[in-house]
Amino acid sequence: MRPIAIVLATTLILIGVTGCSDMKRWEQRALSGGAIGAAAGGGIAYVAGGPVLGAALLGGAAGAAIGGLTADNGGSHKK
């Protein structure tokens, strides 16, 4: 396993075990979207042979933006 893949896997594990209970819904979605985007971007770049770190950064930024911007305002849904 390449060192960058180990760093990405460790980061995902750490993000997964941290608590998000006191965060607002849009903050939770931005965090999870960023983690999913970073993992997807890094994974695709790793398989394709591209720059893993750059792809993970771009994927994370895009995932965080999409996750945060698509969160509902709470309407009739319970938290």
C-alpha cells in the first residue's frame, strides 16, 4: 500500500469515529460530504495513476460544498 493511501485510510477512520451530535444538519452533511468526496477522489486517482493528494483535495472540497448546500432547513423533518 502506498503511503498516501495509508494516510487517506487513517483519515477516514478518524473522521468516522468522531462525534457529530452537536453539529447542525448542514455541518454534518458538509463534513460527511467532504469525507466521501476526498475518499472517492483519492481512490479514483489512485486507480487511474493520477495525483492522489490533489484529487482527494478537490473531491473533498466539492463534497463539502455539495453536502453543505443541499441540506434542508429543518422543515418538518426531525433532527
